Amino acid sequence: MSRRLSHAHWGTFEANLKDGRIDSVSPFGHDSHPSALIQSVPSAVHAASRIAQPMVREGYLLRGPGDLSRRRGAEPFVAVSWEEALQLVSRQLRGVKEKHGNKAIFGGSYGWSSAGRINHARTLVHRFLYGFGGCVDQVTNYSWGAAAVLLPHIVGGIEAVAGPVTDWPSIIKNTKLMVLFGGAAEKNMLITTGGAGNHESPGWLKQARDAGVEFVSISPLKRDCSEWLGAEWLPIRPGADTALMLAFAHTLIVNDRVDLAFLDKYTVGYERFRDYVLGLTDGRPKSPAWASGLTGIDAGRISGLALRMADACTMLSATWSLQRADHGEQPYWALIALAAILGQIGLPGGGFGFGYGSINGMGTPRRPTSSPAMESGKNPLGLAIPVARMADLLLQPGRTIPFNGKTVTFPDIKLVYWAGGNPFHHHQDINRLVEAWNRPETIIVHEVWWTATARQADIVLPATTTFERDDVGASPRDRFIVAMPQLIEPVGQARNDYDIFSDLAGHLGFQQQFTEGRDIRGWIEHAYDGCRAKARVHNVELPEFSRFWREGFVEVPSPEDDFILFGDFRADPVANPLRTPSGRIEIFSETIAGFGYDNCPGHPVWLPPKEWHSAKAAERFPLHLISNQPSTRLHSQLDDAKLSRDSKVAGREPILINSIDAASRLIENGDTVRVFNDRGACLAGAVLSSDVMEGVVQLASGAWYHPEAYATPGSLDLHGNPNMLTRDEGTSFLGQGPSAQSALVEVERFLGERQAGDFQMPHVNAG
């Protein structure tokens, strides 16, 4: 048995190789908190659900593009050779371009396909399609899409949500109180896009606790903070965080605990926000008593916590999930306004920062060096949609939507090219997505396993896993750069995404432009050398490539000084203005107000979600659904692996339900339950707990969509995918982000005899 180092989004590890297979894995010696997810690697790589060779949907092969006499997913596939598949793909691309133009091609992908930065599917599909003349692209993301649009208007950039944020050493030395809206779940800290050599975030939290930092977790779920943190739990009704923040601001204003000197020097628009909070503009003071009825939190606790914030060095944080809801821009904007009123922004250990509990590495000290990466180039078409509006794009060609002060018109998409990511995990309202997915004439997918995305494609090209090719891994939130040499031969006829696109570019006449004369190993060395040159600018000397590849990793040294978000701005706002129109923090934004959006006006406001406990829909669907990140996989990756399978209840995704809510529905622990609303239904396994507040259920995202029948619209999902139930509407006209966390459902015992079913394999006919 031999051992080799490798790397994934869930961590660096040593793979133990035997007989051409990954037999087992061991944690990387430098990882202080290795993730259990690495143990899923062998069962995932060698899963029965691997796609063995190129496949074409039978009806598509026999009758051509656009034939949907049977719905996608409901008919067999035919095995073809790689040459046949490449010829078919290039012919369809060329035909759509000639007949409809590049605006009829949608380049779909998402960035979690691989921790490798060179064989990175999202980058490569864009590089390929840009070289072909362009495509309809996507902007923002599912993680913090609303924030990506809002924050540049308010604080001049996205650093507060993407990083770097105030680092943990500054918090440990200075912070007395850290208020976590949405908590800081340890499971989230064990993953990082680009991977992690060391999962430092749990350790930093423990050091902060040991240093005496007090933590308050404001969340519907107690387990959003680990017991060992000792955080005070403040259960809040989902979607009410903005109301709570406004009540905190009200308390500070009426008690003269506002830092007026800070507001005058560093912000604009406070007076208009103050008048709104006091009720002078609408006759409704945003007092703790007012907020208590919305949040479910006692008014005395609200005012008491607000005054504690003013009495101590306080760091405010909110998880990324808070803005994945109806009016998701508002809690982020309100938190910034609250931090400004406290006047601690830019001070050591004070102010705000988003995402400390959303991903590993937020707040980890790191020098500002770049990571090796493949280059996608520029889209010559210049067309893009907000990522969460994908179903709208396919369903409503010609429709115009408002977005960030402009309008976006949806082209008529004839061909979807998808490489990397699983839209039947990320996207909301799966039944609506299924209808949208059946509109284009051609859907081409690169995939490793028979996910729902592959099942519902026309042409499926089998891609290698990270461990069957050379690559290099790195993250801007981690101090390690890790070599990723190929561990095993590709399974079946799987090929690297880079090689697939290189050959297709050859068929279409632009291979040299795509490859620039480099194979994948050449790109790895080129990207590393570029990273090495940029590191020297920051006085970081990386080893030459041959040594790096031989030794397997390099650790970038920690910075000498603590980083404080907006520290330079605080020190001198004239010399270091923010990239906002005023150069200051915009509590009121003239720009956003000028857009005229009633669902996102010029300052933070309370706007009740469309699906809310007091809404009419709550009469039929009284439970609020939280669809958060899972602990046994990364998004939908590894759902077919042992750790995720072992976590199932009766073969289905577990749903957390309050014991009182369960008793009123005669639901017992371990029961199969039907979770439903007007958008769809799925089956799940009941887990009763007091760790979730009454009126709330939690069903993690990422269970592979497994309809009872692909041929039947609205079919029951058997595995427990919460996106059968979530809303497919934008957060607002400003951000058009996903609003999946605003969803009401009902749960009932399921008395049928549906089998949970295994991870589906399509029927394959011989080519």
C-alpha cells in the first residue's frame, strides 16, 4: 500500500492506495481539526453511481434536438464512443450558433465542483464558451448573492462578506461580546472553496471563548453553535432578524447610547434612518415591544442585549444564510447600521463582519497573496443573469427584470452547457426547475455520478474526480497551497474537463486559443509561477515549482500584524475613502433610493416576508422550513457516500422537528413523514428535538433529488430534497438573490409504502 497527499474542499489528507484504488484516507498532519468528510472519499470515488462512459438520451439520439416526446429523465440512455460524443456536441454547438447566435447558449456551472484551481469546471466551461464566441453567463452566487450587490453600495466592496474580515487574533485580544445572528455552526467551518490545509476556525473560536469573549447566538436552531462554545441562545422566529436589529437601534437611540461623532465623520444618512426607527416617518416606533411580537423574543431581553453591546467592545456577525431570504438585503444593511450606531467599526475587535460561522477561514490571518488559478478570459457576448434567476431565464425568454438599477432581458436559450455543480441541489423550487429544464433543445452535462442533473441531460460526458488528475489546490481563506497529483487512473472512460474542452475546441477550430500550447501540467506550473511572482510583492518567498510539487505543499507565513476590517478607513477617512459615492458608510443610499424599488428602499426597513407566520399561507402551512447546509456532505457532494448514507433515517434525509409540534401531529421519532406545500412534496425521516424552536423544522439541503417518477410532473421526491419546497423568487429587485429560507410547509406522518430507493441509475441501451 502506498500513501499520497491530496486535497478537497473538505480538507487535505493522505490517501492510502491499494490495487489501483483509494483504499482509505488519513488526516493531514498540519490540520488541527480534520473533517470527517474526508472518510467519504473512497466510497464516493468508487461508487456504483459513477458514469462509466459517454451517454446520449435515446430520444435525442434517434430523433434529434428538441425531441421531448418523453420528458428528460424518463427514458433510457445509449452508450456512445468518445469520438461520437464529441462530434455530436460540436455539431450541436455549431448549429445553434449559426441559427440563433451565441446568445442562445447558456454556460451554466457552479464553483464547488473541485478544490483544484486548474481543472476547475466552472472556469473551464466559461473559457471554452468564451473562445467559441461567448454565452449567456451568470453573476453573483447562491451563497451570498444579495450581499454581493448590496455591499458595494453601502461599504464600497464585498470584503465584509467574502473576506478578509477582522481576524481572530484581534477578536481574541479585544472583543468582549460577539453577537452571532444565525450562530456559528461548526459543520460549516469544515469546508472551504479551494480546500483547507488547516481547519483553523473551530480553534480560533475556542481561543476566543478561553479569552473570555461572551457569545450570543440568535437563531431558530440551538445547534447553530456548539455546546462547547457556551453561547447564550436567543431563539428567534425565522425571517425576523431585521426587526430585532431595528429594535436594538431603537434602544440605543432612546437611551442616548449613539456614537454621534462616529456617525458624523464616517457615515451618511443616519438622520433618515433614525426617524424611521423612532416611527417619525410611518407612525410605528421600532421598539423592543414592537419587535417582540415579530421575533418571539421578550422585549426586556432585546433592550438588555442592546445596552450590553454599547457597554463593551462588540463584534456583530451574521451568517450568509440570513440574506438567502425574502428581502435578504435588509438584515445585512440593518446590521451595518447597528454597528455604525455603536461606533466601533474599524476598531480592534469591534464593528461587524459576515460569515464567521459560514465557512472555514473567515478571520484566519493570511497575507494578501493570490492563489494559483486557471484563467477564464472575458465573455465577448457580455450577457449575464443573476445566478438565482436560472429557471426564469429558461421559462420566460424575452422577459425583462430589474436588477441593481438596470434591466436584464432573458434571451431564448436553445442549448445549455453545464459543467460542475448540481442545479437540482442549488436551485429553488425543483418542480419549476424541471419544467424549465425541459425547455431548451439540447442540454450537455459533464458529470461524475448519475445525479439528477445528469439524468435529465441529453448528452452526458463522464468527468474525472479530483483524485484522477493532476491539479493544485488553494483558497484565499487558507495559508496552504497543496499539490494534487493524480492518485489513480480514471474510473471507466472518465476524462478531465480540460481535456474534453481541449478536444472540443479542436473540433471547432480554436484549440490553440483554448490551450495556449499548454497541457494541464503546463497550466499548473504556469499558474503556480504567477502566484509565486505575486507573492514576492508581499515579501513572501514560495519555493520553485519542482520543489513544491515534490514536497506536496507550501505554507504561507502568518502576517505580522492583526487585520481590522475598515481599519485604514477609521484611521483616516479622507486618505482612505470607501468606494461608495460619498466615500463613507451609506446608512441611507441615494443610489439605491433612486432605483425606486419598493422592495428595497434607500435605508434598512422591516418588510415582512411573503411567507411568514402571520401570512395567509400559514393557515395551511404553519411550519417555517430551514434548509441549511448538511453536516455529512458538502452541498450535494458525497450524498452517495457512506457518511451521508449512514446519517439517513429510514433511508431518507432527517428532518428536525420540535417535540411539541411532532406530538400534535402524532409523529414519533424515526417516522417517515411527508413534508409539503403548494410547490411540492418530499419524504423525510423525523428526528424529534428541543434544539429547534416551535413552529420551525430543519431539513438540510443536498439530498439527491429522486422523484417517484420522472415522467410525472410534480412527482413526490423520495430522498428528502428541501428544494422541492423552497421559493424561486428574488430577494428584491436590487439583488435578485435566492430567497430559499422564506418557505412555509406542513409535515404529516406518511402512511404509504414508498421505498426510499437507492441512488438512481438510468437504464442504458447498448450503442
